[in-house]
Amino acid sequence: MLHLNGLGKRFGEQWILRDLNMQVDEGECVALLGTSGCGKSTALRLIAGLDRQDEGSIELDGEPLDSIPAERRRIAMVFQSYALFPHLSVRENLNLGLKIRGVSPAQRQQRIETVLDTVRLREMADRRPQQLSGGQRQRVALARALLRDPRVYLLDEPMSNLDAQLRDDLRPELRQLILQGTQPVLYVTHDQQEAMALANRIAVLKDGRIEQIGTPEELYKTPASQFVASFIGRPQINLLPVDKQLTIGIRPEDVGFDPEGMPCRLISREWQGASQLLLLDSPRGALRMLCAGDLSLSEPLHVSWLTSAEHRFDAGSGHRLAE
Ligand SMILES: Nc1ncnc2c1ncn2[C@@H]1O[C@H](COP(=O)(O)OP(=O)(O)OP(=O)(O)O)[C@@H](O)[C@H]1O
Ligand SMILES: [Mg+2]
């Protein structure tokens, strides 16, 4: 398993990562989730050995990695950009790494054919990267990572360059690939939906520190802060200020119609098929509400929610308050 102990990295005076502690077990996929520039790629580069940390240590199966150079760490990284050689065909791109590592030609051929089937690119194997769609290129990059037979997979937004449709198509395939292996997988993304769908656990990064780490369900049900509450779950949670000390979080799906509830005015309505997202003007401020798509609405609308569905946060620090 992969162990990060108090990892820290700075560029000049600026700390980009601070006190990163995390463990990724065998066969586990942990998503590193955070906004652009929060240090996700930097963390992966440290683990891959492409950069050197200023604090802390990295261990793989109990063995410190810090003195091992990048090429000997047996870590496969799929980069945000695909980093394919444009003048080589898919097959040649895949062949190169194996050749460099001294794998015999017969073995190379066999492993490449197998992996081409896995990522379903056999028909495209003689094309060059520019003759492939974004999703197909992404799969070549994944195939190359699979061929490395690594001890750890580091995937840096491997679907960031795909449109929504392709991402939806590729997600189950990727999940399959991840579940098949016994290696730890660290999966970087800024997309909460992707993290929820693929990871056993999610670490939410904020300003270079882990804000919370837990299963998707834990993060959704008991977010440790307003930041995590807003990041996890769509449509976004409502944050309603109560007073100077207290902010209440209530998820749009927890708001319901109730003749005894608050009277609200309908500001806008987004039809999503099975559901509709309503934006309401309530006595407590703007309120997002999710309800069934086929419901016909007549104003005034009256809504309420169960106290047990409320998330309570300290208005100053944003931290979750004890139940
Ligand atoms: N070599 C460098 N020198 C100085 N600053 C850097 C360097 N590399 C990265 N940074 C800064 O470190 C911060 C974290 O960068 P990083 O690439 O890890 O972010 P990220 O979370 O991967 O973002 P994104 O989602 O946009 O890929 C950014 O503010 C970036 O500008
Ligand atoms: Mg990045």
C-alpha cells in the first residue's frame, strides 16, 4: 500500500501542499478532489518522483520511496495531457515503453494485443494520435499505464479532455480497469461526480491541505465543513445563515412541499427530465429545491424540511458542529 506521511511542498516561499497524510490500500482507489491550483498534480508528481518534497515522506509497502529515482519506482502515471508521441502509431506508442524496459519482442507483441483488447482499441492500433478522438487517445494513455505493470497507478484527470458523453461512456470502463487490479490507485479530479462514481474514498483538498477524507457516502452525509458540503453533491447544498454563529446546510433533495411550511415564490425552474430544480425566494433567502419532474406547480409554494436533514456549521470557521 501507499503511505503519505506529512507531505509538504513549496515553490519559493509559497507552500503548495502542507501536512498531507494519507494511505491508499491494495486494490483501493482514492480520489484527490479539489479546485484548480490546489496542489493535486503536485502531489502526484512527488509520489512519481518527478519532483522532490520539502517535508514528509512517501512509503510503498513499508519501503521508503524517497531515495529511489522516478524510473525505478514502478509507478504508472497518466497525465492530464496524454503525452503520446505524435509520429508513432498507437501500437508503436505502446511498444516503446516495453522496449525501453527490455521486454522481449514476442512478449511485447502478446501484451500489447491483450491490452488493446482491454481498452477496446484493436481496430485503431495502426493510427497515429491525431487520427484518434480525445476519448480514444485517453484510452491509449491508459493502455500504456496498464502495460507498465506498476505497483501504483497515479491518474491525473484522465478524462478531463473528454466531452460529457464520452466521459459517461468511459467511466464504467475505467471503473472496471481500476477494480480489476490489486494496485492502489490515486485518482486526481476536480469533478465531484467522477470522484463519487470511481473512488472507494475521497480526499477533499483545500489550499494544499486535506479538508476531509472518507467514503463518498460519509462526505455526502456528514461533511466536515461548509467547503466539503458545497463541493460534494449536486445540485449544490443550500447554506442558510441563521445568526452570527450558525449556518444551516440543507440539500435541495431534502426540501419538500408542505402546506404548513414556509411560503415561497418561484424564481426559476430547470427541468432535468426525471427531476426539476426549483430556485425559490423564501423568507430565509434563496433556496434550491429538487422535486419530481412531472409535478405541476401552483403558487404560492409552501416548503419545509426535517430538522434531522439539517447540517449545522460554525458560521465563522465553517466547521461542522457536533450533533
Ligand atoms: N514549478 C512550479 N513553480 C511555481 N509554482 C508552481 C509550480 N508548479 C505548480 N505551481 C503552483 O502550485 C499550485 C498547485 O499546482 P498544481 O498543478 O498541483 O494544481 P492542480 O490542483 O493540479 O490544478 P489543476 O486542477 O488546474 O490541474 C498552483 O498554484 C501552481 O501555480
Ligand atoms: Mg493538475
